[in-house]
Amino acid sequence: MKLSNSLLTFCLTLLFFAGSPVKKGYDVGDTAIDFKLKNVDGKMVSLANYKEAKGFIIIFDCNTCPYSKAYNDRIIALSKKYSKDFPLIAINSNSGEDSSGDSFEDMIKYAKKKGYDFPYLVDATQEIAKTYGATNTPHIFVLNKEQGNLKVAYIGTIDDNPRNAKSVAKRYVEDAVDALIDGKPVATTKTKAIGCGIKWRDA
Amino acid sequence: MPEFKVFLSFSVSSLKHVLLFINCNKKRSNFTIRLYVLLIMIRRIFLFIVVFSVAHFVNGQNAELVKLEKLKAEIVGPSDQILVYNFWATWCAPCVKELPLFEKLNEDNKEVKVTLVSMDIDLDPNPAKVYKFVDRKKIQSRVIILDAVDPNSWINQIDKNWSGALPATLIINTKTGERKFINNALKDGELETLIAEIKS
């Protein structure tokens, strides 16, 4: 038993070192993978569950980041606005151990308090954040269904003003989703913003 | 100690007035003169309190607000020192945790110029939090507060490898043009290794 355990650890370590440094996450135009992650209601959520959706707004988010808090109402509003065509899915990839207030129990409380009507999933292995290339919170990936594939159409921030929702000049995510719904090309496909780094587990 | 000089000069002049007041009381001078001296004395003391507290407040405000263009020009150099820019914010726990590494570098290595670039006002336009933080933690390294809006328009100009996440550290040798950019928290000793690499 002990031998097989250490053998397993050895293989996993090998796998980790073999696979980790190459991937840098998705670029616009890449095909995104689906996932199966646990929601705050205890149920597993996959993008495949949403047969009617034209695409998705995936948000890597958390409970604790001041930028996540500043954008919280805007995230809820985005979900309400596009729930039919582009459902919003929030994912917390922060290591609950390295970031106090970001555990699964904390997520349940937070979603309840804020009245989330969209899934808030836990990425316990941080594998989805790594595969997608999420670095910040909140970090948005707009996916568009094309011939059954999930194509990355936009990567970046929600808008150009974290301080004040009323002073926003450029609504990047809304503009991208509106364009996709209208069958038009997305004008701004990539943006950057200051934000909290995702709290990675120490390797 | 400019604060101390202010304190001393005001103490001396206030004392003079107190003596004058006592003196004219002794002499039983007329009432108007005594009232006049008393008023001057009160004004002195009031002024002293105001000036002293302002001097104290200004002393805590040693973080300069810097526009993007100035920071961009600075990064290019030329400089005889290795330039180290750490992008941080008071709300960012991993940033605050690694600040002592930069403070130590600033203290130990005079061939390096350390600048701590606060990103706080991207979220909250009032820089008071940063001033308080710098004061409370007795930060010795140079602190600047980046005064710039719409980060999407300039993050790539600082470094194209920067995701925008904090903390982030930029190390530049302006003589060779070599740069290193680290978009996560640094481990103990990592900073020294990176500087040794860029120096040679």
C-alpha cells in the first residue's frame, strides 16, 4: 500500500512537471473545454447542460478581492441581462487554504447574501483557471457556440471603470455579447485591468 | 527634523507672549493692553497647533502622485542603478506580505533603486489610505502613487507580460536594456537572484 502510494505520488509529480510550464491559457479564437464543477447548491454544473445557450459569460471571481466586490452588482446585472442567450457562470479558483474567506463554505454564504441567481462554482484543483489562462479576479471569458464548439470570443475585464459604474465609457463584455447575438464581429476582443491575482496553491 | 525647528521657534515666541502677559498683569497696565496681549497669545497658541499638526501630516505624506508619462519616462532611464518597480496596493495581502523583501533590498543594496508603485487609486481615488499605510509601516523605500485611468490603455506599455494582477515586479538594467517581469509574489532570495542575473 505504502509503495503504491509513493509510486502514485512519483507519477503525479512527473505528470505535473511534464505538463505545467507549457500551457499559457487560451487566446481569442481558441476552442474552450467544458468542465464539471460543484456549484454552491451542491450540484455539478457543466456547460453541456445549457442546450439552448448561444454562448457563455465565464467569470473567474472570488469572495474577497476588492475588485470583485466593486464589480459584484455589475456581474449580477450582466447575468440578468443575458441569462437566456449567454448565461453567466462564476468560478472561484482561489485556493481556500491560501486565501481566507474563499473556502467553499464562504462561497455558499456569499452567494446567498448577494442573491446569486447564476452558478458559483468551485475550481478546487485550479485546473480550469490554468487551462483557460485566468490570472485575475474578476477575469472574464466570453464563449460563443460555433458548430457545437465553444470558441473564445473575448478575454478581459467587464468595463473601463472599476471605481464607478456610472462613469463607465466602454462596456467591453456587453459590447462583445451584443455583437455575438447580432452575428457581428466583436470589436474589442482582449482587454487588461488591474486586479487581484488568483491565489495559487503552493506547488 | 523640520518639524522640531517649527516646534522650537513657536515655543520660544509663545513663551515670550506668556511672559509679556504675566508682566503686564504685574504692572497693572490698563485693561485694553492686557486683553490685547491675551488675544495675541491665544492666536499664537492656536496657530502653533495648526502649523504643528499640518507639519506632522505633511511628513506622513511622502508618497508622490505620479502621472503615467512620468513613470514611463523613468523606466527608460538612463540610470546608473538597477531599477526595481514593485506594483502593489494596500488592499492586496500578498503585496503587503512581500513589501519587507523590497525594504530589505532598498536598505542593503545601493546599486539598486527601489520604487514601490501603489495602484490604490485605480479603485479608490482618495490616496489617504496609502499615506497612512506608508506612515504606519514606516516604509523607507520610495513610494509613488500611480495617477492614471483606464489601465487597459497602458498596462502593456509597462510590460506586455503583465496581466494586470497584483503584485507585479519589474526589474530593469537601463544600460543593457534588459528587463525582467514577475507577475506573482516573490519568494525570499528570489529578488537578489534576479538582480544578480540582470547586472552581469
